[in-house]
Amino acid sequence: PLKAMAQLLFPETESEHWYGPSYLRNEIISTNYHDGSENPLTYRQVLIDIGRMARSYDSDRLLGVLGHRLSQSRKDLFIVSDCRYANECEFLLNKGFFVIKIHRAESLQSQDRSETEQDGIPIDNFHYHLYNDATLKELKRKLAEDLYERIKSFSLER
């Protein structure tokens, strides 16, 4: 829900910057907006700030939103596209999710806790590791070949 909230706050922005390749979130929204340190505001910083604000009310606030969505859903398949904190990973594992760790280029990461805490999650907590170091076409091919079989066997184990 963070990206949808961000788009509502900044309707003049392009969807691709919120939902497209990660490197686009390092771009400046507009020189009219600045963060608390008077730096030009980036797409990434907006998402960090919204997430931080929600967690300031309750560290599990966003998990509450997800839990509600899960309880209201009639779907057999539910994809959570982003998991950044240890408590989020634990929640997903306890709900029986197949959890994937996406490793991305170091140059795209900030030093915010939302970007670094997942490095402390035990490697065995992830069912699959995807190294995002190829073209989109190559990643899609790899996922089609490898991930489908892994998820299928995971589902049979349950």
C-alpha cells in the first residue's frame, strides 16, 4: 500500500518510478520538494518516510494491513512483493508463504534500516534466492525454468 499512498501524495509522478526498476526510485521527484535535511526528495525517500510513519504508530502496523487483506481474500495465491524487516519475514513464514530473497546491486541500496535490516535475516529463512544481476529477459527465463518447480515442490510438501 505504500506505493499507492505515495502516488496519491504525488499525483504528478510517473507510475514507472514507483513500480518499475528499483534504480528509478533514486531519482528526484521534483526540485520543489525536499526531505528533512533540505535534500531534493527522491521516490525512495518518500517510500521510506511513509513506511517509517506507519511503523511509528505500531511496528506491526503494515502486517496488520496484510493480515486483514489475507483474511478478506478468497484467492489461493497471494503475492507479497516486498518484505524488508525481520518481523515481516517471520510473519510470512508463520503463514506458510514461500519466501524469496532478491539480491540486488549494492549501488542501488541506501543505508536506511528499511534497506539493511533484511541482511540480518538468517539465510535459511528464504526458500529461494534471486540474484538481480541480469537483463529482465534473462531473469524471466531463469524464473520460468527454476522457480516454478521450486514453488510446486514447496506446495506439495505442505
